[in-house]
Amino acid sequence: MKKALAIVTLSTLLSACAAVSPSNNDATSPAANADTPSAASQAASSAASPEQIKARKLATRAMPVKPPEEHLPAVPLTKEILFKVLSSEIAFQRGNWQSAYVTLLGAAQQTRDPRLARRAAEMALSAKQASEALVAIRLWRELAPDSEEATQYYLGFIMLSNNLVEAKPILEKRLQDAPQQARGVMMLQIQRLLTRAQDKAGAFALLEQLVTPYTAMAEAHLALAQQAFSSGNTARAKEEAKIALNLKPDSELAILTSAQVADSTEVEHILTDFLKKYPGSREVRVAYARTLIDQKQYEKARSQFEILLKGDKQDPTTLLALGLLNAQIGDTLAAERYLSTYVDQLGKHPDEARDNTQALLILAQIAADRNDIDGALKWLAQVEPGDAYLDAQLRRAQLLSKRGDLDGARRVLAEIDTNGEREKTQVTQVEAQLLREANRPQEAFKVLETALKAQPDNPDLLYDYAMMAEKLDNLSAMETALRKLIAIAPENQQAYNALGYSLAERNIRLPEALTLIQKALTLAPQDPFIVDSMGWVQYRLGNLDEAETRLRTAYGLLPDPEIAVHLGEVLWVKGQKTDAQKLWREVRQKDPQNDALKNTLARLRATL
């Protein structure tokens, strides 16, 4: 169970940790620089960026409820202006962006209307013409100096163009005009903006100049630490983080920046020492849990999230993190409890920023693994259209078939609105698989045959069609499909192996079978099934010692029942009947209904 769940939980476990809600008790919450990942930064990257966290807390005090309106010129809409606007839009729609841009930019200069300059910038951006876009943005900002949107575009393009000198007076004024309680956030926002500059040294120098009047503030040094770290200057980053922490010893942001820029061996010590002094520090505890997950210390990470949950028993993201973590550990009862609570919470309090799909899929998997088909279907039915919707519907069909409702399963598959050939192929493969498992191979063959008429060169369909033909003992159809697959995908080792093994299994054209399997083995020398095929063809050729060696290697790579049956037969023929019987008994214990074992025992007239 643990192994199965690891596949679906590992990819989302850390991202779930990253979304734990920040504490409201500290005005300086932790941060991480996502632009420069490292072992140290991963410890802090679970927290929101500093400007995100502090902006949330200071929004009601520092941000206006409504941006100031642009002062628009009182320009009459003359026929000339109307013609220019309409003709530029028509030209743009026809793909002539340059004519449209020039016309509209000229109209903006003539009328002094910032809206026309903005539209000219949009046209240039749509055409991916950065220099022309910057010209229009400069005019836009000149005509609407109070427009926050114009200023943001302008600063962004200045960073990309490396014209940092041009940005300096704007950024200086922003810091000067910012209210005292919001100035720290502003410095951190500016630092994030400067990370976009290509001239890293110039960006750092500019930031130093900007924050020099405010060096008594911890945020000034945190901004410098972040910028130094993003530029690869770890020594300066450590120095600035230390100064920030001395100025504000209880700051989550300062301690997490210290952890971010520290050596990987120091991170855990830094975080745990802070938590001893300030056990209520939510963001630092999240970062510590994230560090433990990175180190695969899942039990210890779980205990940290349990502490977080005590502080807020209804926090959905902590519930999700605990659910995923317990699923990873293998504690399915706890995983189910946390994940179902998480789903219930989202049901009561919908949140567009949250998604319950991962939780629903894991809950369905847990239910299916304990053979609670109805429970699994209940969870899957709640998965809404999105990236995981197709997988959920395919799983529904498989579970219905397992319950004995093959017709219901096929109806589910027929109702899936597929998007493209890849999804159509998946649906076809699952339908054929369900028919095969229901011992209706001829119908499965027909399903694949019909699909191949629509997609004659689809490698996956060709392979499945060939395997179904082999099961029906239709050697001609099988070989034709596999030969075509080899022509389409000459590096497909499974095609060579399937054809070679089928010939060896029938004890025909053995030299050709050997050549095909040798080619497959060259492409995938460690594939246990291909190694098994090589052992089997050697057995058919009478090379018993070589066959035994190959089959033992294959069984060592993967203790699969069919490989064990093959190895047992070789040992039996070599006179090592006790060893063969021991292997076969192991197979029977793992898979009492194994057809390969039954057929082999009957053919060799062997008993266990």
C-alpha cells in the first residue's frame, strides 16, 4: 500500500506544505527566493514571499481601496481620430501589427490620451516586439504619471532592458512616499523586481543605494541578503541576514532568510533553535517540516504538522499536508481521516485557490485497496473536469468492471469526452484491457482493430493489438502489427521482444527469434522480461546452462511468477527437480491461479 500511494503523493506533498496559511502574530513573516533554488533555500521556500505575506497584513493600512483614476484629456472624438483608431484595429486583426502600432502611437502623441498609448503597447507586446513596446509604455506613463499599471509595466521593461539608472528615481520616490509601516514591504518588493535584471551586479548596487537611508530597518538587510543570494554572493547574504536578525531577533522573516542562505548542514539547527524560543512561529515550523520532508524524515515531519493543526484544527492546507504525509508513510487510516476532513472543509467553504482532486484520488485509492469499491466510486464521482478528470473516469470504469459491471464500465468509457488522439488511445486501451480480463478476447481484439483504422500508425495501439492477436493465436496479425511497429519505432525494444518471444514460445524460427531478442536486449539490457526472453529462447535452442544463467539473472532483477515458471522448467529438464518444485510452490503461493504454472505442470507431468 505504501509503495502504491507514494506515486501519487510525493509530487504534491511538498507543494501542500508550501501553502500552509501564515501566522497573524508576526508582522514580518518568512520568505524564500524561488528564483535561485538550493539545498538551503528549500528549507524556506515553503513560505510565501515576503511581499506576499506582509502585503496581506498591511493591505488595509498601506494600500488604497481604489487606484487613482487617470486624468484623461478632453479631446473630441473627431472623424480623423476615429478613423485612425478603427483602421489600426483592422490592420492589427489582419496581422499587420506594425502599421497598427505606428498609427495608434501617433494618435496617442496627437491627443495625449494614455489609453491609446496603452493599446499601442499591447499591440507591440502581442507581436513580441519589446523595444517598440517600451516606447509605447514610456509614452503611456508620461501621459498617465499616476497610473500604477503604467508604472509597473515601465519598471518591468526597464529591468529587462538593463536600464537601471532610469529606474532609480522612480524606486527612490516609491520608498520615500511609502508609509512607515509599509516601507519594509516596499523594499522587499523592489528587491524581487530587481531579480529580473540581467545585470546582477548593477541591480545589487542599485538596491544598496536605495536602502541606504533605511539601514536601521531589518527589511533593508533582508532585501540585500535576498539579492546577494540570488546573485550567488552567499557570504554577503549571510552577513546581511545576520544583521537583520540582530535588529529583529523574533522575526520569522529574518530567521528563514538566515536558513535560506546558510549551508545545508546548518539549516535544521537554525530552525529548531528559533522554534525553541518562539514555539508559536507558524511559518518557521512549516519550513522545518519542509526540511524534514526533503530529508525523508516523514515521521518527524508529521509531528510538526500535528503541532500546526493544534493551533488551527480546521486549517485545510494543514489537513491536506497531513493527509498526504500519512499516505506517504503508509498510515492509511490517518490519511483517510485527514483527507476526508479536508474534502469536507472545502465542501463547506469553497475556495477557488484550493483543489480537492489529489485528496479525492488518494481517498479512492485507499478505499479500492481495501476492496471498498462503492467507497472508491463515491470519491471518484466527486472529481471535477480538469487535468485529473480522465484518469478518474478510467479508474471508475476499472472499478465497475472489477465489481462485475462490465457494461456499466464500458458506458463510462463511452461517455468520456476525449481531447485528442492520446486520450482516445487511453480510453481504447482500458476498454480492451477490461474485455480481456473478462475473458472476452475476441471483443477486445475488435475494439483495438476499430481504433487502429482511425489511427493506423499509433504505436501503443499496434502493440496492444499485436498482443491481443497473440492471445487469440493469430500469429499472422500479431507479426504484421509488430513488424509495422518496428518500422515506425525502430528503438521500441518491446516490439522486438514480443515478436521474438512469441516465436520462441511456439518453438518456431528460433534463429530469427534469437536475433530479435538480441536486438531488444541491446536496447534495454536490464529489462527483466527481455532477459527472461533470452533465457527462454536459449532453452528452446537446447542451451540449458546459458538458459539457466539468463533466467536466474532475470529472476534476480524481478521475482515475477512467469520468470519463476520458466526457470523451474529449465531446472526440471536439467534434472534439478527439487529446486524446480520449490520455485513452483513459491509461484503457487503468490498466484494460485497462475495459468503458466498450470500449463507447465501439465505439460511436464510434474507434481508439487
